[in-house]
Amino acid sequence: MTKARAYFQLLKFRLSFTVAFSSALGYLLGLPTPNWGRALLVLLGGLLVTGAANIVNQVFEKDLDKLMHRTENRPLPTRRLSVTEAWVFCGLLAVTGLGLLAYCFNPLTAALSLLSLILYGFIYTPLKTVSPVCVAVGAIPGGLPPLIGWVAATGYVGEAAWVLFGIQFMWQFPHFWAIAWVADEDYKRAGFKMLPTPGNRDLRTAFQIMTYTVLLIPVSLLPLVLGISGRTSAGVALVCGVLFTLLTVRLMRTQDRKAALSIMFASFLYLPIVQIALLLDKV
């Protein structure tokens, strides 16, 4: 049971499920009428591939994880699992997930999922200790899940898929930077360079967080412009975007951890609310 629990922790289930959930929503948005059973298959495939990407991340950062309070009890730093066991589990998850997506949907869905895994695990992860540009690189695999879901439904990457990608891509910046602001002490111990102005929780960083949050508003209204969804979801996106932006204005004014924490929690709520509104407005 201890081993099983360690493998489950290695999967980062909550994070993996959240990512896979946005893939399932993208799939449902790409269909003329919902198919909930096949949406669950998209979710399962996405969960397995995302779990594999998270394992790659933890293998490469096992020594750095020992230095941070938030990660020191993970399975690899505590040696409850070996690196070999982690790689084997990663391979099983990746092959199963990619195979499921290719067989049940189409090869392009599997190829994009593999691209996302490579970008996250093998490019974004090592960049975290090199340059703040890692956030922009990480935002690409972070934004791909709804696009992948749309491709699973349609078999091609259309402008609607790019819009769904754009919303989740832009959302990554205030989301990641708020987390980096809150966890700054931990990240510095590990040598992570996540904030846009390295080593500084200052007005410039707060301004960039606000800028990307403001830019998220027009991007979130594109589904209405392109006819992907209707006015109700656009209204929800607009209200959520304005409230989200007001929190970033507060961070610019105070530049304190509490304000960044509010942005972090708001980011967890923003994305599922806007995406579910898009789906409900369509069905």
C-alpha cells in the first residue's frame, strides 16, 4: 500500500486531472452534440499522458525538490520510489495514454499530446533554473489540452482550436507568476527563475501580471466573435476577467504575498468557470 500510495503521488493526480479535464471540455466543444462516454476517454488519455509528463518533471527535479518545503516529501526525494521505478511507470503511462488517444481518436491527437509531454518534461523543466522565459515555454504545453481535445473531436486544428489554446495560454502567465510570487522563498532555494524580473517581487512583476490578465479579456471573448459559443459565456468570461484584473491591480498597489495568494486562488477558479460556461452556452 505504501508503494501504491507513492505511485499515486507521483502521478500528481489533482494537477493531471485538471489538465485532462480541459482536454475533455475541448473535445465536447468540438462536437456538434455531446458524447460524454468518449469525452471520458479523452480525459483518461489526457490524464495518463499528463501524469507521465509530471513524472519526467519530478525525476529531473528530485534533488531540487529536497530543497523546497512544498516538495521535500515527494516519493523521489524521500526515496520511497527509485528513479528506475519512476521511469518505468512514466513509460507505461505515456505509451498507454498515447496509444488510447491514437486508437480511439486520431494520430494527430496523440502526436500533439506527445509534443506537449516533450515540451513540459524535457524543455520547460530544465529551463526553470536557467531563465524566466521558462514560463512562456511552459505556457505552450499548458495551453495545448483544450486544443488537443478539439482535435480529438474534429481531426484537425482549426481557428476555434487556436482560440481555446489562446485562452488557456494567456491564463498561464498570471497563474504561474502568482504561484511563483507566493512560493518565492522555496523557489529561490531550488534556484528556480520563474518571476519575469528575476529575484524581484516588485512593481514590474506585478505590472506584467496585470498586463497578461488584461490581455486575457479580449482573447476570452473570441469564442463569441467566431461563433463557437454565445453571449452568455462571453458575459461570464468578461465578468471573470474584470474581477481577475482587479486582483492584479491590488497586487500592484500592495506588492504583498496576500494579494498574490488571492490571484493564485482566483486563477484556479477562472479557467474552469469560463470553460464550463463555454460548454453550457453551446449545449
